[in-house]
Amino acid sequence: MSTGEMLGIEPLELQFPFELKKQISCSLHLTNKTNEYIAFKVKTTSPKKYCVRPNTGIVLPRSTCDIVVTMQAQREAPSDMQSKDKFLVQSVVTNQGATLKDITADMFSKDSGNTVDEVKLRVVYVSPPQPPSPVPEGSEEGSSPRPSVSDNGHIASSEFVAATRAAATEPKEKSYEASDLLSRLTDEKNLAVQQNAKLRQELELLKRDLSKKQGGFSFIVVLIIAFLAIFLGYLVKS
């Protein structure tokens, strides 16, 4: 708080969380601890940059007054984030029962013979507040455990080896099953071909024997031969 004789002023530094292209406000608190009516006026070295509401007024005896200082949105930030702007709060004792319309510029002039109390305030830019960090994944109660991860983002070595072995074993097992099935089918086909050849030989011998004994083929022999041909064709296809 200031050491002014008329008004206590707090704070003595106007702190603005500086952000580009955004209006920023801070509050100024005036306290009248006297039994007098105190008129005040707030001035700044950069009137186009700041808006002060109210910039003039009267603080009643044993009362307080809050002022809002708003910095207009800035397109550029100072290179060193230091502000050279200043504020001046002037206060003077006025008549009992005075109102806002009774305040004039001459009241705050030292040439008028009035005792004018002046308190200078400086402007400070501060970093804007940071948003709270999000809750890390997996930290919620009841969440399922996850594989441990090392600092460089890889799965722990023991788990990685186990996963690799499992991935490598599965396709190998499937490959063995397929190879075994193919081998069995090949053996069955070879056996069928051999049986087919043997049956053809026996058929030829049968035809020769019948031809010698009867001098030709009977109807029953033709049926037998047709049946054997169909059976042999089925074995070859399978």
C-alpha cells in the first residue's frame, strides 16, 4: 500500500499477464482512512494503450473504491518484456457532500493552492498462468496395467523377447501343419497312381485271357471294363 496521506493505493505495481492480441485487465484498490471526501484522478503515460474505469471519482470517508485498468490488445511484444509505462494517482480533499460532477481539472493543479497527493505506479508484464497438466494415461484408479516402457519408448527387453518368440513360433507351427498335410496328400496320390497302373495291367491281362478263351468280349466283360475305367478315373482325379 502507498504512503500517501490521503488515499491508500494497492498495489503499487500494475501486473499484466501479457498475451498478444488479447485485452488484459488488473485492479487498483483505493482506501480512504480519513474523515474527508477525497477526489481522485488517474493518469498514464500511454493513454491510448490503457483504459481506466473510473479514471476520476470521489472516495467517501472511511470507504474504498476499486478501479479496473485494461490494457488494449497488443500486436507486438517488447523485446525484453519490460514496460516503460507509468501511472499517476492524484488525490485532493474536496467539499463535504461533493459528487462526481463537482470534480474539475483545476482541483488537481498545484497552482490552485490545493494540497495534491501524488502516487506513481509502474507497469510490470508477467507470464500468463499455465493450464494444469493433464492426468497421465493409466494413472486412473482401476485402469488395466500396461507393458513397461523404457525411456526411449521401447518395450522392456524381457517382454520384447517373449513377444518376438511368440510371434515367430505361431507361423512356424502353422507351416509345419501345412507341410505335413501336403506330404500326406502327395503320398496318397502316388499310391493311387500306382494302384491305377496295377489295375490297368491286370485289366490288360484279363482282356487277353478272355480273348483267347472266348474269342471276344461278352457284355459282362464290357461292363466290368467300364466300371474299372470309371473307378480308375475317380482315383486319378482325387
